[in-house]
Amino acid sequence: MAQELGSVAEADPRLRVRAAGRAYVAFAVEAPLLFGSMSSGFPAPEGQWDGTPLGDLSALVRDAVPEAEGGAVEARSVALWSLVHGFAILCTQGGLRELAPRRREELLEEVLALGVRGLRSDGD
């Protein structure tokens, strides 16, 4: 994910969120056993997510939605992670595992677009 984010370092923060999601799913598809092992759970004490995937994602969300604070950042980060992780699981173990790579990429782009649109704070 760091490599992918490095290629969009100066981009719109929402594009960076999408790049991170794209890299997450690519890793899952390219190394499903390692992905499964790594994503089986390494809990961090509540609120102490620096250096964890949730902490990294929260930093991206804070950049993408600067008006969001505290719990709003956390909720958006967990929602995005759930979205991308669920997509990765479906592609590696579930009903989407037989999709052609091109179709998987198309669906992922649509899913990421929906997730990023959900970051907006309208109606909060």
C-alpha cells in the first residue's frame, strides 16, 4: 500500500484513499494465503492505532475529510476498511473468486467510488 500511495503522493486525498483500497485488494488476490494470515487479527488497544492499518487509513480519511473529527474519522475508517476487506474476501474465498481480473477491477473501482463518496460529512 505504501508503494501505491507513493505513486499518488500529491493527488487529491480521496484518490489516495482509492489507491490504498486498490493496493489492499491487489495484495489479497496476489497472495491470498499471506493475506489470510495477516488479516486474521492483530488487535491494538482502543484508540492506539498508530502504525496499524487502521491508523494508516485513519490518516488518509482525516486528509480526505478534514472537517471530520474523532469518532467520525474512526467510523469512516472502519467503514472503508470493512468495505475493502469484504471485497477482498469475496475475491479470494467467496462468490467473486471466479471473476475475470478485468471485471474484478471494474467492480472494485465502482465499490471504491461508492466508499469515497460515503466519506462526505453531509447530513452529519
